[in-house]
Amino acid sequence: MVKFSVVILTRNEEENILDCLETLLSIDEVIIVDDNSQDRTLEIIKNQKTRKIKIYLRSLNLDFSKQRNFALSKAKNDWVLFLDADERLSEDLVREIKSKIKKSNFEGFFIKRRDVLWGRKLTYGETGNIKLLRLARKNVGKWTGKVHEVWNVGGNIGELDNELIHFPHQKIREFLSEISLYSSIRAEELHQEKVRASALDVILYPKAKFFLNYFLRLGFFDGLPGLIVALMMSFHSFLVRAKLWLLQNEK
């Protein structure tokens, strides 16, 4: 029997976690690493009494890679799939994963992810053609980067056909909260790497990001959701450079 583990990092995901878990009924092992949730996230997870769910409480400490590597160390199966609480695993994708890893010459697989925002699938812009390395053998790599982290897996990497469905920040306040957190972590990371930002960077980077996503990547074809995403990602770019500039000019 082909088995793989699923890892989910959580923090205050009461609106997402049950829908996510319900797409994992056939999964042998589900590992939750929770960053001090203050809502009903843990209560909802613990109510799934018949499920093979392992819960670990661990502070994120503004480092997503360390959190993911910790979770990776807890998996019992040879293959591990990383999900976010706002992502959904289809039955077709589960079947494909089990088929591909059964006799695989690959060490990992990229998975196409399709964003659904306010009822509309986004097919253009920054996320229109995104592929993420989320499925791999347990012992062939590690996660790096405090935010927008990457799983560095050695060896041949394949690609799956079925898409992972993503329901990100369905409320503007959630979108802004996430952007605020991620931009702070990224700015601090760049500051530690001795990267510098000029006042011109603070002005030009966001404009370039918007032009790239909305025009060159045809984000305008996704209607109003496409415009909002392009604006939000431009704002994220602004915050990263602005916070970096403030860090390097602290007295």
C-alpha cells in the first residue's frame, strides 16, 4: 500500500482547517504544527477523533523553514506532502500522487496551484502559472528561507498533472495582515544578509511589480480580483523595501 504523510502549519485557521482536513480522509498520517493558535483551530482538529492526526505545538519565531523542517522530522512515511490550511487536495490529485510515488525515479514533484479568490479562479498575474515543490522524499532535502521558503531537494524533480486548489485571504483584512507579517520577516532577512534599499527602490519596486503582474502577466484578464491581487502584491513589495530602509537607517 502506497502511503505518504501530509504536513500542515497552522495559526488561527479555524475558518480553513476543517475543509482542508476533509480532503485528507484517505491519508495515512497528518501532521499539524501549530503556532500558538488563539482561536478554535486546535479544538476543531482534536474533534477529528477517528483520524490519524498528530499535533505539535511549536512557536514559529518568524522562521517558516525551521517550522517546516521540524515537521519534516516528525513524518514516519518516506514521502511527505506540505499543505497550507487554505489549500484543498482533490481525489484526482491524491490518486496521482500515490501512483507516481509507487514506482518513482524522482526525488520530488512540483505541483501546480490554482488560486480561487472570491469565487473566481485566477489564471493570470503572479499566481496564474505557479508551480510549487511540495511533495518529496523525506530525507532528500531541507527548507530554507525565513519566509517565501523553498524546499531544496537534491536529484531529479518531476511534475504532477492535477492542480492543488488554493483559497487565499478571502477577506481583505486577512490579506493585509498576511502582507504585514511576511514583509516584516522578509525585510529583516534581507537586512541580516546586508542587502540595502534606497529611497528610489522604495518608490520603483512596487510600481515595477504592479506593471509586471497586471500588464505583462495579463492580470487584468482576471477582472477585479486580478486588480486587487496586483495591487496587494505591489503593496507587499513596497512594505519590504520601506521596512528594510527603516532598518538600515535605525540609529
